[in-house]
Amino acid sequence: MSFMLLGILNAQAAGGGGAGAYDLLESVTLSTDTATVSFTGLDSYSDYKHLQIRAVGQVNDTTDSLHNIFMRLNSDTGNNYAQHLLYGQGSSVISGGNASTNFMYVRNVFGSKANTAYAGSVVIDFLDIHSSSKNTTMRGFGGTTQPGEKQIGITSGLWNNTAAVTTILLYLNSSQFSAGTRFSLIGVR
């Protein structure tokens, strides 16, 4: 399921350079287990209205558990983020939100490498990242499937700051991204 989602999105990204075009700007495939992934110098992509991060991979964890991908913008560690989430787990649906936190996250998208046959995938859109007249918003869609832990979810978030986004930090709360995990930064016109 995860690779099908990325295949559909990759087909979408292959389009030409017209309005609404998706362009691959950077891609990182981890060669070792890594605690954080950063995209920096994003102000050099000012030709793009939005940025998107696509990731597929696993977490360096030997338990059968799912992990959230946390995000911070411009190294802001203050309680300047808010979000809503909705995700499904089998026959149940769970929703929630946070009004004042020091991060945004996409919930339960990466599984552990204890089950090497299962990878998670996520697509995260950062909207109007260069605008200085409104707060940056985020929407994320992701999921994973592994024995006993099948989830898919959507998240929306807000960075309560009107500064242009120059850095996006991705991290896990208590583990590392596994070697082989791939992150791609896409520009959206």
C-alpha cells in the first residue's frame, strides 16, 4: 500500500513545468540510522509557492510499534504550533488536536524495522511558505501497515509565525530513521 501511494504521487510529479507543476528539488536516502533530517536554505526556492516532503521508510526500533514524524520550522522550539489529526486503526477512528505545542507531527506513519517487510509513507505539504502576511500551514497524509498496527491518517498544522520558512527539521521522539529511508523535497508552483 505504501509504495502504491508513492507511485501515484510520483506519476503526479512527473508532469511538465506548467502552473501547478511538481519539481523534485532534493532527495536524501539515509546511508546510516539518523536521528534528524533537515532541509535548509529553503529561501532559495522562492519560485515555488508551496513545498512538499515525501518520505518512505522505517524506524530503527526493535519493537512492533508505530512512530510519529515530528517537525519544527526555522528552529522554533517555542509553543508556536497547533494541529488537528484524524486517523483510522482497523475499525476505529480517532481524532484530536493541540492548540499550543512546540512541534507539529504526522501520527503513526513509520513502523519499526523489526518487521522489515513493512514500510510507512507520508506526504507533507507546507503551504505558502514564503508569505510574510500569513502563518504557514501544513497538511500531512500517511500510513503504514504491519502486523497488529495498520493505520492511515491525515493531519493539519499551523506555525503561528509569519516569517518565511527557511528550514524544516524532521525528527522522531525516541528513535532514529533507519538506513534506507528516503526523503524527497518537492517544489509546487
